[in-house]
Amino acid sequence: MLRGFWRCLALYGTFYIGPLPGPGPLTGPAPGHPERLCADVPLSPLERRLGRDLKRDLGPV
């Protein structure tokens, strides 16, 4: 009974504030994050190979 009441209140609230926005697109780590790639440092051969393997395994997304 309480779950139904809660859903009714949540639906009623969406008329006033609208639906909650979903998560935005993923863009990677924030600027300055230690895992962010440096634009001026080229990838090593291992990193390039790993990138190719990931693209091949994921296929079209």
C-alpha cells in the first residue's frame, strides 16, 4: 500500500518539476585527472595496440 502511495506522489510531483534528467554522455576523466591522456605525449606501441583491440572487440557502438 505504501509503495503505491509513494508512486502516486512521485507521479504527482512530475507535473510540477518535470521528469528528472538522465545521465549525460560519458566524456572521460575530468581535466587534470591523473588518468587523462596528455595531448602532447604520443601513445606507446602497446597503448596503440590495446586501443585497436578495444575498438575491434567493442565493434560498432
